[in-house]
Amino acid sequence: KFDKNEQKLIKPYYKNSDIDSFYIKDNIKNFVLYLTRDLNLDDYPKIKKHVQYFEKAIKSRGTARGEIQAALKLGKWWVIFAARNKDIFEKEKIVCPQRSRINKFAFSREDFFAGSDVYFITNKQNNQKIDELISLNGILNSKLFYFWFKKKGKVKGEMLELLYKPLCEVPIKKLSNNIVKNLNSLLNQIDITNNKIKNQNLIDELNKKIYQIYDL
């Protein structure tokens, strides 16, 4: 029932359990209204009516953050609690759950949001090649890097902790354009249907190539 203008504010919202190795589950069940204090809610009447229904609950939040205090001074009690740079969510990215039994990384070109238990890896600069991000996703999903996260990263019980520190310490080699093309060619052939990888043999081939890249 929301008009086109209002629909721009309604974004898919994924949980960490939606992320698997190489893909994000395609059954979107959750959405988020990403409402920031630069918006005039009067321009979105149906969304305004929706949030007013939850006014009591929203106003019961803590107001310690400066961002919330600044919004309240403007009378915008409905803003999202801790806004982030929207560019992170709306550009090409690799995402991973904060904790997982194995290394689960997925590349996406889609706009979507997630909570703090999902980590986003993006290119630092807009002019960096997307191809390199895609091949990095293949490397992070490999058996070799499961071994690295298990031995050099953080582990809690049987779970890998894919937090900021182990992620930023991952030893990534500078790859030639040729290697990037070869990896991406394999990755593009992976058939994911009904949230399952159908051609597992390609994953085996990918693992072999990554062993070769690291001279193993």
C-alpha cells in the first residue's frame, strides 16, 4: 500500500542466519524503515501513520546517544537508533555472519541492511574494481581460509568469530588480472537453486586454484 516514494525507504533486512557460503538466502522475510533525521516524515504519510502506531515503544528507547538527542530536538523521535553511512549498505559488498561454524561469505550487488551481527566488506574507493571484490569472496570461502580462521583467527567453542580483527588481518595476496578472471569465471558458474549449491565440483576446483595461488 506504500507509494513509490515511500517504498524507497523500505529496505530488505537480513539476519546473520540468512548468510551462507557464496550466497544469501533468497527468502526475504524482514524489512527495515531506514529513517534518518534529514527526512520530513510528512512527505511519507503512510510511513508516518505506521511509525505513529509504535510511538510509545519507540519513545521508550534510551536517549544517551548524541544522534538521538539531536533528532529529538528536531521533534524527530522516530529516527533509526544509530544511523550508519548508507553507502555501505547500498553498494557492492561481501557480507559474513559474526559467528559461524565455517567461513561463510557472500557477495551481493543488492541494496540491503543488516544488524550489528553481520559484517560488511566494501571497496574503500568507488573506483576500485568489483572483480577484485568478487574474487576475494571466493578466497574467503575457501578451505584454506577456513584453516586460517580456525588457527589464526578467533574461535569460541566450535564457532569461528568473524570479527573485525581477524578479518582485517587476513593475508590476501595481490592477484594478477588473469587470476582474478579465472577465479571469477568459476564463481559465476556456481549454480545456486533453492538455497543450495548444485555443482559442488566447482567449489572443489576453486579450492585447488586457491591452493595454487598460495603455492601450496
